[in-house]
Amino acid sequence: MAPLLQVNGIKTYYGNICALKGVTFEVNAGEIVCLIGSNGAGKTTTLKSITGLLHPQEGSIFFNNEEITLLDAHRIVEKGISMVPEGRHVFSKLTTLENLEMGAFTRKDRTAIQQDIENVFQLFPRLKERAKQSAGTLSGGEQQMLAIARALMAKPKLLLLDEPSMGLAPILLESIFDNIKEINAQGTTVLLVEQNTKLALAIADRGYVLQTGLVSLSGMSKELRESEMVQKTYLGVA
């Protein structure tokens, strides 16, 4: 069976600067796969290339056996890929509920949309309590929950998460990552970009290490945790 997502040797540029220099990896249906690496390694550029916010100049991207390399971003959402961007970017002047409804903008199945709102409220009970509150007044953790819940409203087969731990208090990190595991357990495949390598490898099945626009190492999470390079560079083990 072919992987759900195949990224084949993509090279993506910002102007004349080559940010991705031939990135190749794959994600199988049902997995949590993480991309780890330092700032500037190309992690966010990889997600933007997958979602059509940037288009690679070379290489190809296949999703569900269909090439999506040059598709527009809204078409890629319709195909079944949703992204939670770094920094959350909720619609601050809209209520929590209105943000969730915006997440379902490509859908026409009104009854199912209402059921899915109830489903995300079960996953994130705090959001139900804040349903009528403006998203801009939510705490950082609540906004992260809302950003994830909004992405889920598009009914994605693949959920891309860009630095979900960023700016969160330590007490909230475990809760957010438990939510990610539950989302995966309910059937959504997850590609996770995360600077907190310890957290990422704790929930991921497999991982890839990005360094200056190239995959330098890959393996099962256990193998990466035991890698001397990963321990020294990303886990702070002397």
C-alpha cells in the first residue's frame, strides 16, 4: 500500500534562497510522524510546500496517490489536508464557535458540521465553556486548542501541526499532546513539526531530522531518542 503522503526530493525557494534542498519523506495512514530540527532547518517551509502556500520548484508531492505539488492551497484542503500554523492565528474578533464554523467553510453537510462541533467540544471541553467568547480574549493554551479544533472541522485525513507547544505554559503541554494522541487514535494521521524534541518523540511513531533543508536522519522514535546526534543536538544530553 502506498503511503498517504509522499514528499519526493522537493526543492523550495524564497527568492534566490534555496530553503529545501531535496527533502524526501513519507507518512503512512494512521501514523504520527514528526519533523524535528533547529530554527531555519526548513520544517515550516516543508509544511507550507505540502499545503500549497509555497510551491516547490523541483520534486513532487503525492497525497492519497494523487499529485498535489502545484495545487492551490484551498484545493489541498478539499483533498483532506489541514494545517495548524505556528502562532495559532485564530480569528480574534470572531467567537470560538464562529472560528469552528470557519474551519468547515469547504463543507456543505450542515447536520454533520453540528455533530463535529460537538465532537471537538468533547475533545476540548474548555472550548465549549468559551463558545461565545471572542477568540482574541482566550488564553494561549485555549487559542492553541481552538486552532487545532478549527483545523479538525475540515475533516482532514492528514493534520499538519506547526510547533503546537510554542508559547505554552509547561502545565498545558502534556494536555495538548494528549489531545494530539487522541486525535490520531480517532483516525486522523498527523505530521508534527516541533522544536520540543522530547515531547515530539514521546508521541510520534517515526521521525525525520531536518538540517539546513535536508533530511539528515530518520527512524522509529525509539531509535532517534537513542541516537547520539539527536541526544546531543536536540535533547541536551552531554
